[in-house]
Amino acid sequence: MQRYASTLKVSEKVADATRDAGKLQLDLSYESTTVQTMEFIAVKLVDGNTAPNGLQLELERTDGTWASGRRPLDGKGDVVEVELNVNAVNSFAVQVYDAQGNRLACEPETINIIQGTQVSAAPLPSNLGIEILRKDVNKRVFLVMRGAEKNQPLPATGVANGLRTSKELRPGNAKDVVRIPIYEGGDDAPGSLAILNEHIYDAVITGNDVPALVPADSQVDVTIVTDRSAGRPVRMKVFFPHLDEEIEIAIPSDSVQGEVDAEWLENELNNCAEQIDNLEEQEGIDAAAVEDARTELQRLRDRFEQNRDDYDAKKEVLEHLKTLMRKLDRLNAETTWPALLAEMKDVYERLVKANSELGNDKTTMLVQNLKERMDRAIAEKNMRVAQGVKDELHHLFFKLTEVYQLIGVIRHCSEDFRTIQWKDASKATALVERGRGMVASDPRVETLMPICRELWALMPDDERPANTGGLLTD
């Protein structure tokens, strides 16, 4: 198989002259550019004779979705196979641990491998994403768009599939709003509070933009396209599958604001008030800390109202608001950690059982990797990492059992057909019959999924989620 790549190998003289004697020195040999989706990295200690015993190495892709797991590290060397995102600059953190599991400083600490042929393209300078509401923790977070992670080659296209509307959009009603705030952030942005990142623009869709009713909890797929130079977002595409309708929104060239938008800041102050109200209802919360937060918020509101058009005042309010939101986030973590820990362990146990029955060598390796990351998150009591690991555990469990879940939907619709108030009973009948035939003959995800989606769209909208300000939800 022909490979188009350039191998990174630093000369020994240059390496010796630039090494930090206080860090463990690693010799890494790999292809800096490749057309393969998996790449081999040869790793060894520069001076294995003087290094302590029991060292372990882990390579983790900085988008947080892949890690090698820990493996022995010595002077003899080892080869690590890494997984690459397609047509992207893949950044990996190089992590070394001693026998007790303590992190050690090493050199190099990061490496980059470009997958695809666009090796001359400039990289995206920051993670690009949107603000969504995480329903399980009632928290507004930064969701990085897949394909728009930091260091992706430009122009980049970011995608987020399977989101949900929190409110309905009635055609012709301008007061019905779906709001999609766009943000950019650094390495610690994924899963963080959205307000702690750089706000770019609020994309807004109203009832005037849709040709038919978009019920609450409808699926939405969002795409953001950037330009070729600085990676600035230039347009957003919002697709409603049940309408087969795509709405394109142009993002103004001056969307990265030097001025803090007063309307946006007022909305964020309201979001903070909502967060305080939610905290006040939690059991075991520090009541005095919540009251202090409410007092600080009122001070910021007063400052803002008196100076809505003052640039420096608004910047000051925003910075203090970020500090306050960090405090609230820590308070929330202290009270929600036990529940998150229990849920993460529960889904892990279900995943292990499903993998033993339905998995293969690859899924077993993924489960082991997630177990190591889960243990690390528990040891560090890292709320954000634990939330990310829980999501990945859920995702892998869903993928392993997806076809059985779809079969369950078909059977439920068939057995309880008369109890469901179908929007179009004749169409639902035809779909159920077609689905039953596929279940009996050749049940596959790609054939059952479209049928289940159509059946779901024909079911009544019994429940309406709480007010979320028009944000999309996960």
C-alpha cells in the first residue's frame, strides 16, 4: 500500500541542544502526514538506563474522543497504534506516569499528525462550537462541532447531529424562537460553561423561517462552515429532518465582537439568575454561598443597567459574571457529583454486560480505555471529564445495542398500535408492517432507523420541556 507522508525525526545534535534536563526525554518516530486512518508511533525513552522502573505511557487525542490506554514505557521501545480523524490535524497529548500513577513531565508533550492531503492548509486556531442545554444536569455548555476542533485544516466544516428543539416553532409566528449561540474556545472549552468562552454570534430561527410546525423536541442537525483564511464562521445550516427542510443563516463578517452586545449580556445575567434558582432547590446546597451569589448578581445587574452603552462597564460586568458562574459551577459540582458518579458506574456495568454478549476485540479495547479514563476521573473528582466519559459510555452502549432498540420500537408500535393517537394512522400502519417484515427477515440499523424516525414523527407530542430560552438540547 502506497503511503504519502513525511516522517518526523529530529537530529540528535539539535535534540541534545534543546532538551530540558528536568523532563523525561522521549524518542518518538511517526508519520507527520498520512492518508491512513490509523498510524503507528514508535516510542522509547532516550536514556532508559537511568529512568525509574514501572513507567507507563498514554497518548490521548486532544478532542477527548480517543486514547491509547496506559502501556509500559522503557528504553527498549514500543509501538502505539493511534486512531486519526479524517481530513484533520490530529493533536495528541503525550502523558507519562510513574509506578504509583503520578503524572510526570516529559518532552515532547504533544504531537500532531495530519490525516489527508490538505497538508498546506492553515489550522483552525480555536475550537468552534455552539451553546446547548444539557438536560441531565440542567447546564448550558459549550458543544464543540465535530470537524471544527482546534487545529483542523481550513476551511473547516463543523457538524452537530441529533440535537433537539426545546420549544416549538409555529409557522408565521415571529415570537417562536430557536436560538443557537456560536462560541470559540481553547483546549479546555469542550463541556465547559459556554459563557466562559468567546461569544461570536447568536443565530436565530423564528416561526417566520419554517414552512410548517416544528414541534418541541424535534431533531435538528447543525452545520457551521468557516472561511479559508482565519477560520471565521461564515454561515450556518440548520436541518429539520422531519420537514426535510434546511435553513441557511449568513453570519456577518463583523460577528466577532470587540463590543459586548448589551442584549446578549442581559440574557446571560438572566441565565445566571436561573442557575442560582436551580441551585437553591438542590438538597445539601450551601445556602449562605447561594445568597452571596444572588447579592453579587444584583450588584452586576445594577452596574449593567446604569451603563448599558458603556464599553468598559460592560466588559467589567462580563468578567465578573464569568467569575460568578465559575463559583456557581463549583457549587453545583459539589452537590451533583454523587449522582453523576452513580450514573457513570451504572452505565459502565451495563456496557460491560452488553459488550460480553455483542462486542468484539475493538469494542473490548474501547471499553477498557473508557474504564481507565473513568477511574482517572473518579480519582481526580473531575466533574467535566466524568461527564464526558459517561456520555461516551452511553454512546458505545447505544451503538452495541442499537439494532435491538430499534426492533423494540417496532414491536411496541405493533403491540400498542390502538392505544397510540397517531397523526396519520394509515401511514403508521404501513410503516409498522414494513418494519415487522424487516425484523423477521433481515433486521439492520440502516433499514430500521428511517422507519422508526417516521413512526416517532407520527406520534403525539404529549410532553413539552421547560423554558430554555430557545436553546437546542442534547
